Amino acid sequence: RDTAEPKESYLQTIGRLVSRIQATDLRKVVYARQIESSACNKELYYGVFKVLLERFPDAFVSLVHLSGEETWMGASPELLLSNIPGKGFKT
């Protein structure tokens, strides 16, 4: 089940979020969509993961499975962790 809202509603929500950021101390807001499915399996996960890698080559694409619980997948345009040679990691 894709719970994404229609484009017009999405753009209105983004406009409200931008206004709120400008009017407050907020520096960042993450607005995401959710897709639910009861018919998931490993092949489907890997297929969707591959599509995310291909469609968003500059994003941080992740796939995390919590044993016996849930599987989370996402693509973020932000750099979440980097390794700076000789200096270590930066988040």
C-alpha cells in the first residue's frame, strides 16, 4: 500500500513546512512517505533496493533487517557518515 499523498497536497504540505522552518528555530524537517506491503520477501527487498540505487546514485541508500521484526529501506540525499583519511569518521 503506497501511502503517498497526491502531488498537490504534497506541495501544499511542503509549503507549510518551509513557512514553519522560516518562522521558528527549526533547521531541518524530514518529510517522508511510507509504502506498506504484507507480501514482502527477500527477492522483493533486493529488487526495490537495486531500483533505489539506480534511481538515486548520489543518495545514501540503506536496507536494514531487524531479525524477526521489521525491514527498513530508504534513500537519503544527506551524507550521514563519512570517513576522512587520517582523521576518522564524521557524522
